[in-house]
Amino acid sequence: MPNGPRSEPQRPEPHPHLAHAGDAPLRERGELLLPFVRACKPKTEFRIGAEAEKFGVFEDTYAPVHYRGPKSVETLLRAFVDRHGWIEESEYDGAPTIALRRGDGSITLEPGAQLELSGAPLPHVHLIVAELIGHLTELKGISRDLGITWLGLGFHPFARQDDLDWVPKSRYGIMREYLPTRGGSGLDMMRRTSTVQANFDYASEQDAMRKLRVALKLAPITTAVFANSPFVEGKLTGELSCRARVWLDVDPDRTGLLPQLWREGAGFDDYVEWALDCPMFMFKRGGHAVDNRGQRFRDFMEHGFSGHRPTMVDWETHLNTLFPEVRLKRTIEIRGADSLPTHLFAAMPALWTGILYDDRALGDAEALTADFTHGELEAARHRVPFEGLRTPFRGATLQSVAERVVSIAMGGLARRGVLDRDGHDERVHLRPLEALVAAGRTPAEALLAGLVDGDDLKAQILARTAL
């Protein structure tokens, strides 16, 4: 989530030698805490940032949209600039455009040319919905002339790996080589998955770790209630979330539920300790990548690499290459959901707004998850891609836990009392999900209802999943 121009709460200034520019060499380990410490802010300044990824396909052939070509992502990006005032961004002068920025929002690209809206930090969910509708209106206006349709699914429903392009971003080239050495699904994760994410602020170290702990313990619930990827290469798979299954086989050093952070009293330093031992992909000098894949940041701190010493920018770049189910950065990033259809998109940020931004709701969620163990949640996590809300849990199923979680969030949103023009509070965005959970259904199961397998399956998929 872009941070935007927000004032920070009053706090003691760091030691003078810690207040350096981002490209100055790091001098001591304590500096690694600064991104988190400086992100703390008063509750009055809390914002919500939503991210929505989607796949582009050609309507007539179901082929994926590539980065380059006469009808391509490059074409789309130029049209956003020319028609709607977005500003191009590249890794260095003369490099290809890999992102756009307008105000506090951005449009970015995932490795397989998935298009992502990284929304501006906004005070409530009603504005997030308005932002998404505005983005889709611009996108559809540009895409219509090119014969491109955008799909809200967690896994590409048509493309094989060989059908997909690579976005020319230096980090992706290094990840392309490294991740297959650390699991069997790294390339699928990069190029064939899409997600909806939500980002939340925190007031203090204690507040951040409390939110992180609750969100990690509820990560299998997040994945189950938003499971929405039942197709692979134009076929039914029997899975509800192929995306979630793929993530189970991606670099275990940088993924998962981080149980070491669940203990009472865990702090920023514990997250730093974990991150220090995660292997790096690269760092940049002059906009160009320096490949040091596999070197742990702890070793980079102690010994450097090829004459280079780590900087704060390197550290924050490294933090952005870690992929736990919930990530700590300058925000708390909830990561476990599949990409979703338009009518369900806002349910993801709404669910977590209700839990994380209301003290009573956060306390209720904390009490609900207090004795959840890593073993039982990890077991559930491995069954969720196939069984969704039917996944067994403590003598019942995850549906019962999900119903309680949604109820907690609804209470939090009601107490927030933020109304739209029609007098509805933010619960209006959670009600479609509430109905699905009450019926024990995932978005994938709703999508599959009445679907007939046969020669026109691809056409049915396109019709049902187009944004």
C-alpha cells in the first residue's frame, strides 16, 4: 500500500546516525527496526489499502495477454497514460515501463503480466469500492478496442506456463531461476496466480504484533472463505483454490504461518530475526540488479557482497521479497485470498477492516484464536485448497470458525459506523460473503454451480469470471 503524505505520531527522534538517507550503508542491526517503528501512527490516521490482481485474455482465443506486442500490456499502459493521466515508471532511465502511478495509487505488473491495482490508502471501504469501479471503468474502456477481457480468479483458467510472457523486471528474472530450486510451484506462483490483498496500519509495536498474530492464525480462514480458483488449463480440477495449493510448494524459507511470532511478547525484533535468515534475491545499484540469490541478509550485513554494503533501501527491498501468509512492512498485509469477482472484491478489505480497526472485534478475534496451534492450522491449510469451508477443524469444520469470524467483523464495521450516500455502513460490502459462509460455500463453489463440463467450458468460464 502506498504510504502517501501522512504525518507521523510524535515519538523520540532516532539517534543522529540512524536518521540517514536510504542509500547510506547500514551501520548497526538496530537500524533494521526503523521501517516498522516509523510506520506507527495514531488511530486517527489509520487507512486501508487494497490490491487487486487480474488476468487478461483475448475474448476470441482465450490466449493470455503478453507484455509486448501490438495488443499488449505495453499498449494498455500507454493508453492509461494518454487517456487518464497516469505517469510511467521504470527501473532506470531507458528501461521498459513496468508500473504507472497517479496520486497515491499505482498500477503494477506481476511476472506473467497480471495487472494489479495497488490502491491509495483510504479511510473506509466505501471509497475502496469507488476506486476499484473507477479503475475497472478505465481498464475496460481501453481493453474493449483490443478484444481483451479481465478475469477475477486466483489461478489462470486457460494458460499453460509456455503460453505466458515474462514482464521485464530484474527481480523476476532472478526469481525465475531461484524459486524452482526451493519448491516445485514457484513459476506457477509467479505467473499463474492472482490475489486480492488488503493493507492495514498499526499504532505501536504491540498493536502491530497483535494484529499480525491474529491475522496469521486466521490465515486458513481467509484462504477458505475467498477460495476462487477451480480451473487449470481450461479444465475442472476438483480443487477450490489451485492458488492456495500452489503456495504450499513455494520456498519454505519465506512463506507460511510464522509460528515463532505467535508468542506473547513477540516484537519487531523477532520479525527482523526471521527476515535476516531469509535468503535474498538481489539488490539494486543505479537501478540495475545485483544478483546475490541465496545470500542471507544476515550475511550481507556482516560481510557485504562483491564490495557492496547493505543500505536501508536494500533492507526494504528484501522485506518485499518475503511471502508469509501475513506480512509485516510499513503496514500489515493480508495475503491469503484468491482474486475475486467484482461483487466480492470489497469483502476482503471489509472483513479485515472490521476485525483490525475495532478494539472490541480485535479482542474477540484474539480470544477466538488464543489456543489455536500451529500443527492444527498447518494441517487445515493443506486441506483448504480441496475442501474449503468443509475442512475438518476441532471436531467440526472451518465453516463454524468462519461464521464466527464474519460475525466479529460485522460487529466491528457496525461500531465504526461509516455511512455511504445511501445510509449503509461498511457491512453492506461484507453481506455477500456472509451469505456464502452461512451456506458453507466458497466463491469457487458459487462459480461452479450449474456449470456444465463440455466443449464450451472455456466460454462458460469466460462468461462467469469476466470482471
